[in-house]
Amino acid sequence: MDMRANMRSHLEKAIESLGDRLGLELRLDGEGRAAVALDDVEIAMIYVQPSDEVQFYSPIGRVPEHGAETFLRILLSSNYMGRLTGRCALAVDPDGDEVSLNMRIPAEGLNDTTLETTLEQVASLAKSWQGAMPTLEEAAARNADEPTTARADARVDLDMIRV
């Protein structure tokens, strides 16, 4: 078994062990993916073979049609030095306008406890962002005519995001 297959095997064991402990059927599929829902938050786990990492992905909303530039500025400023994203990052799907919260961690040393802690962290942060999305959309729409001067901290109270 080569090193990369061993890392995937290590991840599979952590996922299966967590599933067994929680009474869920958690398994990586043939493409190295698994999904779980915590507190009504969907989280996909994807094994990234070239870097031996696990990618966590949670959809949190969509880019609004009106005020998109301002909305994206708010999201981008929230990523700045992880101020409102913890170890996660906000992103927009290049094939659509879905906004997601993402995190990558090394697969090496991952066990069911660290996997559960990471899932809980991503779920908590994603839930906060999902709750903030309507407010962000409203602020973006209000400031659509002045996108170059809109500032996240001046237009929207983002203290509702818990890191």
C-alpha cells in the first residue's frame, strides 16, 4: 500500500469510527467523499489525494443578483486574516453563485475525535454565516450604487458571526 492510499485508509477509519460512535453510517465513497448534516448544516468531506488533506465544504447561501459586488466585498473582507472565518475560508463556486465555507486539514493523524471537533467547528461557523446571509444581502442591496465605498464593518454588524 503506498503512502497516499495509507492516508486515505487512515481517513476512512476516522470517518467510520466517528459514524459508529454516533450511530450513523459514514463512509467515503469511491471518489473519497462523505457527507454529514449537523444542526441542519450540510458538510461534505473530500479527500484531496495530492496534498493528503481533507477538504470540508458547507454551502451557506447564494450571491444575490442585486448588489453582488458589494456582497462579495463584504465576504472577502470577512476572510481578511481569518477575522470572521476562524481557520475556514469563504468562497464562491466558479460554476454558479453558491457561497460556501471551506476548511482543509491534514489527513495525517486524524482520528474520530479530531474529525468530530472539526465538523462541529465548521457546522457552528456555517450556521452563523447562514444566519447572517439575509442581513448581508440587505446591506448589499442598500449599497449597490456605491460598491467601491461599501465596507463590511461600517454597513453590517458582523459581530453575529461566532469564530
